[in-house]
Amino acid sequence: MKSAPIHYAFRQALVEAWAGGAGLLLPVGFFGGTVVLVPFSLGDSSALLATAGPGVLWLALALASLVTLERVFQADLQDGALDLWIQEDNLISLIAAVKILAHFIVSGLPLVLLTPLIGLMFQIPAEATVTAMAVYGFGGVSFFLWGGVAAALSASIARAGLLIAVIALPFYLPTMIFGSLAILEDGAGTSDLFLLASTLFALGVAPPFMGAALRLAAD
């Protein structure tokens, strides 16, 4: 059954996400370190911290999403699993998507849940950051999907962390721009819709891109 390799790939990706790159600790440490250091450079102005806070959180989330993606597909290429997956039509795209979902659950979702606590450092009211968790969640999914595309394109390259960042960061820009504006807006606005649209676009486009890139890597 086609669902069997998908379930296996999901479980395998969960294990890899915990084991690779110190599991959850490295992304959380990178995210926390980034947002803790920035307030010291901005000073103690509440207005400045509240204005810069959402953008800093988006930047930290974007960079932290890249930490565990370097080897997300490399092990499958090396052990021959990728060769088996590409034999089924469209299966490779689904497998790539669930592997990225597993990495988001382990490495991305905890960062999203931390945003209310981190937001307090930027003088952002707790109730505002709790509401914004959904916004950061949509953005985090988009980051990991585009990061997955970059990881698939560089699956056959050793030590491809920098290359993944170079490929992925331009795709992160719409999410960062609309996400920051959505947090700064008071209530629902057009930026929320644009952010949702960019995430849905990533959900529709990134898995086929990952599948095509992995087919090329397997050839």
C-alpha cells in the first residue's frame, strides 16, 4: 500500500529530527540566543522594542528553521531509500512533504510555542503574542517547506548548510514581510490574508518541487 512508505518515512524523519543536529536543543538554542541578544543592542526603549520585536522573531524563526534541514534527504539518498520511492508516481512528493512536516513538529513547532514568552522581552503584551502564535505557525510551515526545497536541491552535496540558506532565504522574504505586518496590525487585516496565501502557495508548490529535485538527485 502507498500509505506504508509514507508512514515509515514520517516515523523515520521524527527519529532523524531528534537525533540530527542535537534534536530540539540546537534550534531552540539558536532561536533563543538570537532573540535574547537583540534587545541588548536596541536599548530599553519600549516603543522601539515593540516595533522591532515581531521582525526579530520572524528572522530568528527563519534562521532556526535551517538548522536541522541539511541532512533531511541525504540519508535517504545514501542508503538507497530514495531510489525505491521514486519508482511510484507522485509518491516521492508526498514522502518529502511528510518528512518536512516531521521536522517542523520536532524543530519548528516548539519555537512557535515559545514566541509568547520571547515576545515579553520586546515589550509585546502576552495576549497579543498568544494570538500571534497562529501567525507564526503558518509562517513556520512556509519556512520549513521552502527550506525543504533547498535541502532537496542540495541533497547530493556534502556540507550543504550554507547552500541551503542561500537558496531558501529569498523564498522566505514574502512570509517575513507579510508576517511582520500581520503582527503589527491591530486585528485581522490584509497582511494576514497575504501570509495565509503565501503559506498555501508553499503547500501547493513546494512538495512537487522537492519531488522533482530528489528525482534529479537520484539520477
